[in-house]
Amino acid sequence: MAKVAFLGLGVMGYPMAGHLQAAGHEVTVYNRTANKAEAWVAQHGGAMATTPREAAQGADFVMACVGNDDDLRMVCTGEDGAFSGMSNGATFVDHTTVSAMVTRELYEVGQTKGIAFVDAPISGGQAGAENAVLSSMCGGDQAAYDAAEPIMQVYSKICRRIGDSGAGQMTKMCNQIAIAGLVQGLSEALHFAEKAGLDGRAVVEVISQGAAGSWQMANRYETMLDDHFEHGFAVDWMRKDLGICLDTANETGASLPVTALVDQFYKDVQKLGGGRWDTSSLIKRLRALD
């Protein structure tokens, strides 16, 4: 069992930290809003800290799941950042979806302090975090990954090192690129079924068993048909992620025409007031065009 700090108790981090505590690890949590940390301790036990530095002191592993590049820099660096409290030889594991640029930047800072840094963005949504079946895609040094893998396995269905620092974030970009096209295609199929007067549930029952089947279809078609989007990964966060994908594509020379188009469709959803709706709300945009 290890001494673990967990920074960030959002819809993903809160249950992930809970799984670690339940597995027998000694967990100290930090959250920018202290009442969330207080609620976590009341539910799971463990301890809470008032700064990332305090949480990281004496920890073997520091896990983070925050919002964006700036949030990650804030919890890592500075006088109250986790790096200031971590011991030589400790490992920082970042589960946030951020740019590969900030990942490599913090990896290099960690190297100067004797701190290992693993980028390990996750996929599987809130349900995946709650049920401990996330996909963790990782980048960083092999030794650091090998040390951290048993910790990540507590809440992961699959955990794999893809390559050096930044490779995990690049893989998460592939994930979001694929999801964007899938959700738009599913939205169009269900919208077409509605316009054609078909029973959407019957349609999905048939096509989901063939080549059209996907996780999105299996887990989102009913709520899409019911016009219910108060769950899952929010449009605002998806646009943040797709922005990272498109910026990185410009740097690497990759062509992402469908991703760029779907990003604009999500912008339309935001204009409908759907920034906090689940990403499957792309169908709302099609219905709004009627």
C-alpha cells in the first residue's frame, strides 16, 4: 500500500480517489473548493490538505485530475504547488486532459527536482470513474510508469504506456477526435430516423448489432431519443479538448476537417445554452434546425 495524494475532486477525481482509499492506500485529498474535500473525507475517510504542497508532502504518488493547462500548472508549481512538497523519487501522475506542451514542460521541471512525471489522461466518463473501469493512456519514462501502474489499475479497466512524455495526451486527442465524429454520426442517424417516422429504439436494436455499433450508441442512444442530456462529459469540456486537438494538428500538420466541423457544431450547442449538456447533445442542434 502507498501514501497517495489526490488533487482535484470533480466528477472524475472524487470517485477515483475513493477507490484508492477503499483499496487500502493512505489518501490525502486537495480540492480548490474545500467543502468538496471535507465531504470526501466524511464519506471515505483519509485526510484533506489546504494546499497541493501540503497534500504532496511524504506522498509516494501524487495524482491530479483538474481542469486545464493553467489549473495543472497551478497545482504543480509555485510555493504552494505539489512539486514543492514532493520528495525526491516520488511520482506525479496527471489524469487531466491537457496539451502535450504543458505535459512536457512539467516533465522537465520534475526532472530537475528528482520527481517522475507520468501523463495519464483517462476516458470512460463519470460512470467509468465511479465503476473503476477507466481507460488510462500514459506517457513518460518506463520506470515511472511501472511504479505508478498498480495505483492506476485500482480505477482502470486498461492502463497502458504508449510512449515518452506527452504520448498519453496525444493518445487522448485521438480518443476525442474519434468520439467527435461518432457522436455526430449517431446524432444524424437518430435525427434521420425521427424524420422518417421510424421507431428509433427499434432502429438502434438492429444497427447496433452490425458495423454501426459503438460505445456511444450503446450508452447514449436512449437518452438522446428522450432529449435528456444532464449527465456525462460536458460540451464546454469537449470544446476545450477539441481545441487542444486542433492546435496540435496545426503544429504536426495533421488534417482534421471533420473534427473542426464538429467543434463548430458544439459551439452551436453552447449558443443554445447547452454548455453543461452531455456531448451527445449534438442532436439538439439538428432538432433546433427544424
